[in-house]
Amino acid sequence: MTAGSTMAQQAGLTYPQTRKTDVTDNYHGTVIADPYRWLENDNSAETKEWVKEENAVTQSYLSKIPYRDGIKKRLEELWNYPKPGAPFKKGNYYFFFKNDGLQNQAVLYRQKTLDGTPEVFIDPNKFSANGTVALGNISFSKNGKYLAYMIAKAGSDWQEAFVMDVESKKLLPDTLDWIKFSGISWRGDGFYYSRYDKPTEESKLSKKNEFHKVYYHRLGTTQDQDELIHWDKEHPLRNAGAQVSDDERFLFLSTSEGTSGNELWYRDLKDPSQKEFRLLVKGFEYEPSVVDNDGDKILLLTNQDAPNYKVVLVDPKNPDPANYKVIIPEQKEVLQSVGTAGHRLFAHYLKDASSKVMQYTYAGKLDREIVLPGIGSASGFNAETEDKEFFYTFNSFVSPATIYKYDIASGKSTLFAKTEVKFRQEDYETKQVFFTSKDGTKVPVFLSYKKGIRLDGNNPVLLYGYGGFNIAITPAFSVSNLFFMEQGGIYAVVSLRGGSEYGEGWHKAGMMERKQNVFDDFIGAAEFLVKSKYTQPSRIAIKGGSNGGLLVGACMTQRPDLFRVALPAVGVMDMLRFQLFTIGWAWATEYGSSDKADQFSYLVKYSPLHNLKAGTSYPATMITTADHDDRVVPAHSFKFAAALQAANAGPNPTLIRIETQAGHGAGKPTSKLIEEAADSWAFTMYNLGMTFK
């Protein structure tokens, strides 16, 4: 029987009757059924037919929403504004990215002077007719003569690399393939990169990624001639990356067993006797990263004995942590990153999830705090050692990106470019409120909305969160979210535990066996907004992607009564099998793994797929995923959608929207972003009882 041979009637919709099988697994004595296991095979004809029929149901439902086309038109109007990036100097040119408005991909331009005439350097829109091939990492050689760049097709994590002569803009013969989770770091007339062995065509989007290797590619040679720098034959589930110091004195190797913790090795390239890597920081308890070298010493950003991070100076010949010299001590705010420019250090802190940037000398003397425009997110504090100025960007939930020129010697910021969006910024505001979570922890929420809202318990709310992998969710401008505010909605972002908003302690409080804290925080935020009369359960939508998709899946299964709409995107929904696909094994350091009995015991308690209960009325749900997502494979969403449609007993629709020629999200063309946003907002507004203004 095929997936679509019979149909099921539910909630006024006719869903495909998804075939069930008798597949079970025994986890440490507990038998778990997995009736939709066959949906893990995304290459099978049966799965492809199921995808086709599910998409047909979803599009049929969305087409009946009377203002769907009006929403798309308004989104196109909002989206259609020039989006320049901050300039950066390499060699004889200033470079910057810019999207004219509705271009599928931003274009890389260059110009000789800041007031010169820009010329197109790389136009990714010419990589493909439909904009689904995106520009990935770019890296200039130390002398600015060459550029290596990567491209990704249809949103896949797999990338190809090409090399260009900067002056002539001509491509060199060098072409590299099967690159994944890699940077490009130049040394002389070549560069280091990381890759896997070539997979089969059938397995490339789902097979577990093993044996990450580091190579050195010399210009003018073929990939099969590349020098193998690192291959850990004893640990197939470790990732590795190489980095060369700016002065080409040191080559660093960072290895990791997952997403938390890494080990650092080094080679002194000026020492001809040192042929092998030597250990710099033993792994994998902490997260050290190289900031720069200061002569023969190395500056490290580390959370060793400093949950909020600090900067230390290390003698590689005597790397015992007891001998570290503290350059920037740990502060009460978490240190997110450290940039370098003009032989100065730029320490980027988060104060209640908002940017705070301090300028230091390499000896650790504080020059100044950089005065930022307000509460928001700043980025771009990097340049060359010889540079006297650089450009940084600032934005917030209700203010689009503004670019400033910064003078390193004086500390003066000058407005360089302001983005003009077709809305009245002064009509909107953001405030940060705090609530007490289930275990007594104080958690912040950013609320952004059109001025003049009433606390009458009737405002529509979109509650967004992530809560994992030591990633901070900070203020960011989005015309898609602006549209919802324009329609009278409140966009609420919760700074959940599991992120890095308050340092490693905040991260650890939301990982492994403490993951439930993340869901409690999100649920607590919704309860707080109801109690404070911002809204009510029938007016709350929840949204999140990837680890945030897991968040939405867990919260809608734990508290289906608290939310009216759920939008889990590219989510990790099967917490018992995620480690079996592509890079999923690396997440075991964040989640745990069902392979271990003690970790299985808590994973099964919140795994969205395994906590759906037949006969329950679930929120109106639209799951989103993509056919080329090889980060969180679409099987997670496929199985969850099938199980949700079978379990849901209430009147709310339970749909899945499966994008084609797209992946986990990176590099998605503007046209697809607008289509997906239009569908999501139409579904959300319709089910929240909103009208389109």
C-alpha cells in the first residue's frame, strides 16, 4: 500500500493516510515503536509520493486563506529596499555585499576608494537561474592577490571551492569538492580546508559524516594532489579545522567531538624542526579559540575557570594553564568574541543579550568602551593589523542595519550608511521584561510592537526562542517580523537557557539532563505574558527553527492548551535517532544520546515524536522542512507530521510544508524566503483570528 492509497478525514482536511509498520527498537529494556521509519528513506518513491500529497494538502489549505496574496504583496514591498553590508578592505580594494532589494542573493562589490564607483566582483545570482546556489565562505590570501570562495547548492551543507585572481577577476583552474564544516585559511600560495571523503549520490544528504580530514591545497594543483594535514583514524566522530595566524608564524589545529568543547594543537612554522602538531590546550572540557599571536606568544579566548570567558596569553613552549597570563579578566557580562584591528583587541560582551564592546591593547589595557546607539546587536569589529579604521554594523528589532566608520585611535564612530525601509521606525518600540521561570531563575524577554498597545489580554503574540548550543539570540531586524508588528502583533523573543546570553553557566543549565529547563522557560514566558495581560492562549503562536524546532515540538506536546499556533521549522523531532544521520552525532554533547541508558531516560521524556498522545487537541501546526536539509534531515519533520496527524483529535489543522531545492536555511534565495514568510504569516494570522490590514 502506498502512502496515498487511502485518505484520512480530520479537522475538515483530508490528509494522506500514512502507512504504519511494526518497526520497534529496544532501548535498554524499553521497547519503542517507530511505525513511520520508512519515511527516513527520502529517496524512495513512496516517500516522494507522500511528500507530494502532503504538500498538496498544505497548499490547498493555504490557498483558501483570503488574504494570503495580500500578505505576500506587502512582504515584497517591505523586503524591497537596498541592504548594503559594511565595507572591508583587502589589498587595494574596499569590498562590500549589497542586495538591491529583491535579488535572490547579495552581490559582492569592490571599489578603489570609499567614494569610488563600485563594480560587481562576484554576483551569486548568476550561479543559477533560480537563485538556489549561494555564496558561502570567502577568504582572501594574505597579500590580497587571490580569493578562495565556496558555493552551496540548494541549501546543502556540502560546498565546492573556487579560486579567483582578484585583479583580473578570472577564475583559476583550482576546484575543490566535498567540503563541509570548513573555513579557508591561507598560507603562502595555498590554503587549508576540511572535507569528508566523497559520499554516494544516494547517501550524501543523510549518511552519517565520519572522518573529517584537513588538507592543504597549493594553487595550480588538482585536489587529488592536496597534502593531507590531519586525519584521526581512531576517532571517526571528530571534526577538525586549521587556522593560520595573520603573520603566518603559527598553524593551529582545532578538533572537537561535538558542539561543546574542543582541543587545540599548534605548529610553529618558523621552527623547521617542528614537523608535527604539539598540544596547546587539552580537550574537550572547555572552548578555547585563538584570538591572535603576539610574537611567539598566543592570545586565547577561553572559558577555563571563567564561565563568562577571559583572554589569556599562552607560551606554547610552556602551555600549562597554571602559567596563563590573564590579559582581559572575566567580567560579570559574558564575553562573546574578540576581534582584532590596528593592533587592538575588541571585546564583544552581552549585557542582558545586548551588545557592549570594549577596546583593549594587546597588553590588556582598556582604551575605552565603544559608544553604541542603544540596545541592539553590533558586529564587524575586525580588520588588518595595519588598518587605522574599520566599519561596524548595528541593528535592533525595530531599527534596520546602520553602518558606522570607526577610528581606532580616537574611538570616534561616524555614521557611514543608513538603511531606508518603507516603514515609520518611530511608530515601533522594544522593551525588555523579566519573569521568574519554574525553578526560580530570572529570564529576560524582548517585546517589540507598534506603540500604543493595550494590556487587555487580546494582543496576538509570536513567541520565538532557540535555547541551545551556546548560541545567543540577540536583537536583529527582520522585515518579516516587522510585518507582524505592523498587523498589531507583539514579537516576543525569550533569552532561554541553553544559549550563551549569560555565559557557560546559562548554557549548561539548558543542556543534557537539564534540557527541560529550556522548555520550562519558554512555557513560563507564555504564562507571564498571559498573566501580565499582554495576551491569552488563543492568541499565542510559537516559532523556532532547528534546535528551536525541537523547542516548539516539545512545548506544544507538553502544553497544547497554552498555544493556539505552532510553527516548528527544520526541527530535531526524534531525539532517539538524531545521532544516526549526517552530523547529528555531534549534538550528543549537547543533548545526550539514546545509546546510553541514563541519557535515554530523559530524552524519551521530551522527544516531540514520542510524546504525542492520541486523542489530544493540538495547536494549529504548520511544520516546515526542506528536501536538501542535510543538517537536520527532513525525516524528523516527516515522522512528526505523520504522527501528529494521527494523534490530533481537535479541530486545528496539522500541516507540513516541504520546500524543494532548499536546505537548513543558509543561502535560501529571497524569493523562497518571501514565499515561506507569506505562508507562515497567513497560517498564523488566520488561526489567531487576525484580520489583514
